[in-house]
Amino acid sequence: QIFDVFDQEESLTAALEAEQERAIASLMAEQEDLEQQLNNVSDDDLLLGVDDGSELEESELSTTKTSSYFMSLPGDQDDKDLSLIDLSRDDNDSDPDGKSRTKHQRLHEKLSTPSRIRPLSESLREAAERQARASRKRETLRDEKARKLRELTQRVNEVRQWKEELIKARKTTIEIKMQRAEEKRQYLLLLKAKKAGDEDLKGQEIAFIKCLQQENRRQTLKERYQKEEQYKQYLEEERVRKHDEHKQKELAAENRRKELEAIRQTRLNEMQEKWKTKERMIEQHLSEKRKQKQTAAIAKQKSFQKKRAERVEYLETSTVELKKKLALKQEESARRHITQLEEIRRKAVEMSTLRGPSAEDQYHHVSPVGDETKTSTSTTNIPMDDDPVATRKCCTLCNLLLASDFHLQTHLRGTRHNQLLIERFNQKNENGVKKQPTQEELNIFNIECIVVVTSDDIVRQEMAYNRERKHTMKKRSKKLRLRMNQRANTYETENAQRPYLTSTHKARIQRFLNELEKSLSTTVRKEPLNTTNYLACQRILTEFVKIFDTHGYEKDSPLEQRVFFSLNGYSTLNKMIELRAECNKPALAPESLIALTVSVYRAATYNNLDNAVYLLNSGKILTLVESFVRHMNGLKSDVLLINNDQSESEKLAQIDLVTNLAKTLTDLFLMYNSTVKEIRIRDNETTEDKLTMSRLTDLISYMANTGVLDRIASFFRTARALAILGEETISLQLRHVANYILAYCNHKQTTNNDSLLHEIILLVGYYCVLNQDNQCRLAFGNRPTVLQQLSCLPFRYFVESKYMDILFPTLISCSFDCDTTRAILQTEMSLDLIANFIETKLTEKKATNDDDNKFDISAFNMRFPFEEWNNALQYYRPISKRIEKNYNDEEKENESHRIDFDTKS
């Protein structure tokens, strides 16, 4: 509180000082103002005196001018004329134009009037009056000035006195302030002295407390030291005891080791005896096996010599037969030649006689070239031989027509045929190790390659057409590939800068791609992947599939797909796919790894139109197309050549690879199809749209010219999947699997289970369509059967149109034209629903075009033939309704006949 009082006193003193300073400053300013006014009063007095003098001078001047004027009046007229002449001359000099001459003349006339001429006495009187008025004004001004000076002097004195009083008050205030400061200082010194005394007392108390604490600490340390000494003594005793126990254990262990060593030595001796016995038995077995091999080799040599002798005999016999056939053919050819010459002569004679047309000329026309038989003549009136045409053989491997059996044997021993045979044989060797095929394998392959033909011209024309077609397609495909590569390079150059994107797994994707590139560095030297790199690539590709899986732990897969594109991941995948680019050279990676790579390709592009368009523009889709062609050829060669060295897992990996490639290309073309539809809907196509359409056209043309479509068609011609599923054992397994899936999915209804349920419904429909045996198989077995479960699905499959489109085509396929299954189905549901469904589809078919559902496997027209829809409608319509419909039709027909009759009458 004392310090607060001191602070308040200091603040009030400071305020008082400030107020005094402001008052002194205002007084000084007022003093300076008054002094300035005094100076101004003196200056005005001087100016007033100057004005009075000027007034007097002016009055004197006017008096002088007046007197001089009156003195000049009695002057000579000539002087006046001269003055006027001079004035006019001056006017002319000053104003060359003469404009001011009239003004001076008027002034002269005005001054020369008699009214302005006054006497001298009057002028003097006026001057005296003016001087008197001036002196009175000077006296008045002088008195006023003296009064002002007195007032200002008095005010200055008052201000000075006030200022001195303020200065004295300020000095008094300063002295009081200094006195109060001295008192305050003395009081503060007294407080500090008192506080210092208190601090000394506190210091003594603290020293006493520290002394007590040190004593307590010393006592505590002493007790701890005693406890540690006791613990050390205890540890020493324990160490001695454990040392004794350890010595005892070591002695016991040494005894056990000796016993075990003796047992081991005994067993080792026994095993050595067994090994020696086994080696003797193996040696005896190997000697017996060598003897058997020698015997088998001798027998094989004898058999080979026997077969060789038989083959030589067969060749000799066939040579004789071929010679006979050749002679017969030459005779036949000569006979045909003579007949042709005779026909030519007959035509020449007929033309020389200039006869008109007759009935015989109807037969003289060019013969059409059929698909099955052709003749070597150009007219049909030549008589045909009744002898059968000689058969020919063709080598499909070399695309060569063989004229005779001798030509066949010569061709089979030829170098070119054998080289192609070995190359085709080594295509199936996955390890790339070339080996010489056995004679049995060569015979099997030759039997498959040599086919018998019956028409030489057809074979020649077909083979020539095929050769020309292959040559044209190959040439066309090269041009397309060159143009697509040029466009791809231009696109990559223009879009070299990838967009910068961020996502959750960007760092992982970048790291995985770097590891893949590092693993692929060994393949630059044409060395296959080692086990370590193979396992690393397999792990990385599996992680990629998990990242892009929408059902996995990553829910923002489109962003991850775009990040994968921005990091140039497709180039790395193309390098992986190209590890098996050359079929005739050793493979650098197994097909299972390539299949997994294609799976990553598909996952990174699935439902992502931007990535799909990038693959089209950059030309990277060509790698998928070419890989698909190569491995389709591999599947096709499996049919022609049996490779016993290929394991079952390798065959499955090859099938898996082709399947993944087909699915990936299918997904891409579906997205391209949607893009094309959007472009066609637009009113104005942009340059980018036209370029996209051109690239798609080039891609489809390239696929057609490389034979992709032909290979797919030939592959599916050999497919017998539904026929195989109809076999006894497989149909039973299919029925059990379908029954279980239907029951499980109907019990647990989730999104994934619904998709599986729809797939099994489609499979059952394709399995039973127009096949009564398969339809009846679904009605057999334990209840509920597959057909009963299909008819007892949830209610939405019988009400909502999208679910009816899935179920009802399968029900129709399972029960159409089969009374057994229809009766079972009729007990579970009403057939009116099926009839109404077919009628709705018929109405939609007539009203709209189904081009959009042309390639939809779940569409009704793809699952049940359109030609049978009307028959199915009649089959499922109830008998009463059919009779009523027929009656109504007859009534309508009779009514139309009656109307026609009335109209005619």
C-alpha cells in the first residue's frame, strides 16, 4: 500500500508539472504575440506618415498643373497647332492604325471646356483646406497610436509578471518533489535494512535444516551399506553352492555322453552293415537291368531291321503301283487331249459353215466352278469318264500338293519338311531345350499333316487362295502395325509429361515397379528369371491385384489405377508379357507368371475408360493382341501335337493365360464400344473423336489380318463343353454342385452370393436348352431337385423384370418340349407367368431392335432360340386359353368372310 501511495503521488506530481509546462508555454506564446503586435503598430505609423506626404505632393502637383495650364492660355495659336501636331504625331507613332486618335481628341476637348477653367485663388484655397484636413487626421492617428502602445505595454507587463509567478511556482514544486524523494529514499533504506535482518534469520534456519538433512542422509547411507554387505555375503554363499551343483551336473552329463556315444557307435556300425548290404543288392539289380536293356536293344535292333525291310518292300511295291497309276493317268490324259482336239475341230467346221443356232448350242457354255468338283475343260458337252478320279494327298504343314505316293515319300524325306517338323515340335518345349523327336512321334505327326484330297483343281485353287490371302493379310498387317506405331510414338511424344497424382498406395506402387524393373534387368542378357526374381515378381504382381481389387482393402481403385498409369506401369507390364514373345527360343519366364501379369493388366484397366483409351492411343494394346495370337497358336498346336513332357500344371497355366488375355481384351473392347456409341450420339464429331474411331478401325483390321478372328472361330468349332457336361459322371457332379449353390445362395443372400446365383442360373439354362436328356437329369435326385429350387427362388425373381430376365429363360430351357419337367414346374408355379413373359418378349422384339443385346449372354434371344418363341408360347399356354383363342380366331375369320361377302353383294 505504501508503494501504491508513492506511485499515486508521483503520478499527481507529474501531472502538475505537465500542467505548469503547458501554462508557461502558452504565456510565452502570448508574449511573443503581443511583441509582434507592438512592432506592427510602429510599422503602420510609418506607413500612415508616407500616405500623408504623398497626399500633399499630389495636391501641390495638381496646383502646379492648374497654374501652368492657366498660364498657357494667352499663348500663340501656332504653339497650340504645333502641340496638336505633335500630339497627333505621337498618336500616330504609338498607334500605327490610328484607332486611338479620336480618344485623345475627345480628352483634349473635354479639358478645354470653359467649365473646367477655374481661377488661381480658388485652387489655392482648396489646397489650403486639404492641408488642414491632413494635419487633423495626423493628430488623431498619433493619439490612437499612443493609446494602443500603452495598452499593449500594460498587457506585456502583465504577461511577464504572470510568467515569473509560474516559474517561481514551478521551482517551488520541484523543491517539494525533491524533498519528498529524499523522504521516500530514507524510508526505502529503512525497509531494506529491516528485510536484510529477516534474510539473515532465514539463512540461519536454512543452514540448520541442511545440517539435519545431511545427518539423515548419512544415517540412510550407513544403513544401505550394511544391507549391501549382507546381500554380498548372501550372493557369495549362493555362488559357492551353485558352483558345487554345477560340478555335480557336469559329472552326470559326462557319464550320459559316454553312454550315448557308445549307443551311437553301435547304431553306426549297424547302419554301415545295412548300407553295404543295400549297395550289394543295388549293384546286383543294376547288373540285371543292364542285361535286360542289352537284350531289349538287340530285340529292338532286330525289330528295326525287320521294319526297315518291310518298309523297303512296301516302298518298292508302292513304286511299282505308282508307276502303273502314272501310266494309266498318262493314257487318260492323252485320250482326253485327243477328245479335246476333236471337239475343237468340230467347232471349227461348224463355225466355217455359218449355221444358225440350234439346240446343241445350249450346251456350249462355260461351266461354273463349283465348290466341290471342277473339270479341266471349259465346256460341258465333253463326255465325262466313268472312271474314278485319282486321289491326291496334301501336306498341311508345308501347304504343298503331292502328285503321287512317290512324291509323298520324297517330300517326307525332304529337308524343308523335316525342318518345319522339328520347329513345330520344339514349339511345345517350355524350357526351350531342343531335342530330336523319335520316329514314332514323327510318324504320328506325318499322319496328322498328310491329308487325302479328291479334286486337284479345288485343292490348288484353295491353297493358292490361302497362300495369297495369307500374303495379303501379312502385308496389310505390317502396314497397319507401322501406322499404329507411328501414331503411338507421336502420342507418347505429345503426352510425355504424366499428370501428378497422389493416393494412399502411390509409394508402394512406385516401389513395386522399381523392384520389377530390377528383376527384369537379368532378362536383357536373354537369361531366364532365376528363382529369387521369379518369387519377387510373383509377390509384387499379387500385391498389385490386391491394390486394384474393388472388393479388397482398397475402395478407391480408380485413383490407384490412374496413379499406376502416371508412374508408367503399363510399360513395365508389357516388358513382362514380352518375356515369352518368341516361341522358337527359350522362354525367359513361365506361363503362370505371364498369366498373373495379364491379371494385373486387367485389374489396372477394369472399368477405367481413361486407362483403356491410353492403351489404344499408345499402342500398348498391340502387345496383348500379339500375345493372345501366339498363345492361341500354342493351344491349337496342342491338338495336333502331343507333348508328353508338358506337365498338367503347365497346361493349366497356358489355358489360364489365354483366358486372362481374352477377358482383358473383352473388357477393353466393351469400353471402346461404349465410347463409340457416345461418339455416334453426338451431333458434331471433334478431331479427337475422329482420331479415336480411326485408331479403333486400325486395331480391328490388324486383329483380322493377324488371324485372331480365324483362330478364335476355329478354336470354338472344336469346343464340346455342353456335350461333355451331359456325360453320366460329369452331369451327376454338375447336378450336385448346382443344387448346393442354389441352396446356399438362397439361404445367405448377399451381393456376391447373388452374382454367383445368377451365374449358376445361366449355366443351367445353357446346359438344358433343347436337350431333353439334360432336362430330365435336373428332375432326378434327392428332393428338392435343381428344378424345384429354381421354381422356389425369392419372390422378386417372379415379379421384378430384371430378375425375371435372369430366371425365366432358364425355366423355359429346362421345361420346353419336355412333359416331365413341365409337370414338375406346373406343380410349383403357374405356367401363365412363363406364357406372359414370352408374349412380352415377342412384343418387345417387334417394337424395338435388339442390337444392344446382341452380345449379351444373359439376353433371352441368346439363351433360347428366337425361332422357338412362338412354339414355346403355344406349349406353355393353358389348354382352355388355347381353345378360347382358337375359337376367337375362328370367330374373327368368319366375321371377316361375312364382311367380304356383304361387300361383294
